[in-house]
Amino acid sequence: MWRERRYRDAAVEDGVDIISISLGLSEPPPFYNDSTAIGAFAAIQKGIFVSCAGGNLGPSNSTIVNGAPWILTVGASTIDRTIVATAKLGNGEEFDGESVFQPSSFPSTLLPLAYAGKNGNQQSALCANRSLSDTDFRGKVVLCERGGGIARIAKGDEVRRAGGAAMILMNDEISGFSLSADVHVLPATHVSYAAGLKIKGYINSTATPTATILFKGTIIGNSLAPAVTSFSSRGPNLPSPGILKPDIIGPGSSILAAWPFPLDNSTDSKSTFNIMSGTSMACPHLSGIAALLKSSHPDWSPAAIKSAIMTSADTLNLEHTPIVDERNQPADLFATGSGHVNPSRANDPGLVYDIEPDDYIPYLCGLGYNNREIGYLAQRTIKCSETSSIPEAQLNYPSFSIALGSSQTFTRTVTNVGEAYSSYDVMVTAPEGVSVTIQPNKLNFSEINQKETYSVAFSRTDSANKTADYAQGSLAWVSAKHIVRSPILVKFV
């Protein structure tokens, strides 16, 4: 594992403004034992902004990594560009899927269609290595199931070895509608779980099922974009549940990336590019946006840049409906955080929630870390007995994640980075079963960098869902020009 001091010292010496980290542990340790968190804390003390990939272990909850509050933690979303390969069945039904490999010579005529698992063997259904040896798949379109720890491209390799002409890769149930475009080794398409079930049903409905794949190339304008990818890790943030993570989602599915050598079956054999997916693709997008913001606002702190990105985020897709997840259902805050990045609005956020490096010390004391542990993080002597510790949700963070019994009150301070003379009214969408009271409910500013503090009182109401563990809402400060929005996540305790 690389050492945080080396990258920190090199970054400071080189005078960088942004550090982008596309790596993470599979299980998040406490921050004092997390080299990324330690190095990032040192970096922000030097005014360096740090963004990190949130991990690719979704859609299960509590899988998010790199969740320290001084890090911008990035989840992955789809983009509105798809590289379409359509599975066409003999009954006329068509199901759009995705594939980077777009052969120009694949016949549009129907070929025999077979399910790889028709022998009842689960390994065959998954198109595992050497699992298709006992069945004749020569010249057929073969339906394989995703999963089993077997790479998607490797499944196609097994179909090709068995003599198959093409592969339809059916998503697993947990991945739902979240698809991946791959450089397959034979004509192939990756379709949703729902489409796969219908294709299975068609195979079982006739003695002579047939299919082909229609390669349609790049199509722009998927109205459900951005959507949260199935692999994007989710909260709660285990080392600090009172800090909502991820902070933001950004483009991380089927991203065009530079590659050191030509790829097999690339449409352009001379191309040194690849299509890649992951929060490791999303993180550099946010790092680049942070660099642009730092260029526009050189006096902004890392926390101010982070706040601008979070409070200006989009919560709707191109259809102007809530951002969805891999089930095509509205995604929750554990998946989206503040929402999908909107770079142009982030450049003019109106207000920011700023945090100085020393402000994290009372927060760390409140986490229950001892002096030695915090000192290791801060690289200096810390005495919590001389510091007024605070609960996690009291940190001046641009989002709220609270554990609510009967009532809780927290404060936030915003800094005016918009017009000198401006006025903001509060707009609250209260979580179900929660009363939210803001004091004051109007903020007036007369100069740039003026700070104003407000309090938020949360109270549980009689209408709280007795079976729900969580509820979510939002708080926004609205002026004639700006909407400064913070998500609210409530855990009932």
C-alpha cells in the first residue's frame, strides 16, 4: 500500500490543488487507521482538495469507503450515451442492451437460440469456464446468466469456445437494469434482468427459438440518465454514520478512457481507448470539476469547493423525474448523497458551508477516538479534554444525517459567496414522521463572505412510520438566483 506521507509531501512540494484517489479498501477502517483518510487530512491542512472513489460493492448498504468528512466521496452514475446492441427474438420482440464490440458483418437473419443452463447445471447457466462442453451450441445465439464471480467477457469466451455464434448476457437480479458495455470477444449484448426473464420465457415457449443481435452503435439521449449504477457503493458510512455518504454521484458507467494498447475486438483496431465503468471513473470527473472551481475561486477552501458541488447538485434526471437506481426506482440518499454533480451551478452556489481543518478535531473527539488516535490523524498533539467535542451531525457539513429519538437540534453556518446584497428563504421537505423547525427562516446578507448561523430542530411526530428505519427529506435556502440544497437523512432510534 502506498504511503500517505509520500503522496502528501510530493503533492505539497509540487504545489498541486487537487488530489484524485481512485482506490479504496473493501472494508472501511476507523479514520485513524485509514491511510487515505490520514493523508487526505494532511492535504486539506495545506489547502489541497481531495476526492476519492466511493467503492464498487453496491447495491448493498454499508459498503461505502473513503467516507471521512474532509474527503469528497464519489458514487457512480450513468450517462445519456449508450452503445446499443439489441437482442431480436423470433417472435418479434426486441430488447435493447449494450456492447462496445459492434461488428459490421454480423447477420441480421435469425439464428438458433439456446439457454446455456438448459441442462440444469448452474455453472453452465453462468457460462463458466469449460461448462458448455457437453452441449452443442455451434452456430447458436447463447443466453448466459451474469454472476458467479465470472467476468462478463470470460462468459463470452466460453460461448465462443463452445462454437456459439453470439451471446446474450442476462443481468442478475440484484443488478437489475444497470448494464455494462464491454469489448466482448464475440458478437454479444448485455440485457437487463427483466429482459432476460422474457427471453427465457420465449425459449421455453417454442421448440425452435431463434434470435439475432442488431448492432446500432452509439445513441445519445437516454432520458433516465443520470441513474445510479448497481455497483456504486452505498451508505450508511460505517466509520461515521452521522456523515451522509456518498457526497455526490458523477459519470462512472461506460466511460471512454485512454488505454496503453489496442483492444481485441475494438471497432477501431488502432484505437488505444477503452470503455470502463466504476467509481474510479466517476472520481476523476469530480476532481476535474473541483480543479475548475479552484481556478474560478482560488480563495475557496477545500470544504467550500466541496459544499459548492454538493448544494448545487441535481436530484432529477433528463425526464425531470427523481434519479433512479438499478431497479428503475427512485434512488435513496444512501445511493445518491446530495445528487448528481452540476458543474455550472457549482461555480455559482450562492452560499457555502465552510469548515476549517481545526473544526474536525471536536468532531473526531466526539467519535470517541482517543488523543493518540486523533494525534496520529492530525500529526500533532491533541487533547480532547481541552476541546469541546461535538456529535457528528453538528459538524458544519452540507448535508444532515441524524439519529433521532424524540428530538435533536443542530446548527449550521453559511458563508455568502454570491451577491453582496441577497436574501434567502428556507424551504423544507420534512422527512416522513419528522417535524423540522428552522430558526431563523430567512437569511439576509449585505456583503461577500458574510456568515450567518441557523438552527435546525428535528422532532419525531406521531405519524412516524413504526416499521421504517430511515426517512429522508431536504432543506434548501432559496434566493432569487440560487437554491442551496442539503439532503436530510433521519435514522429512527
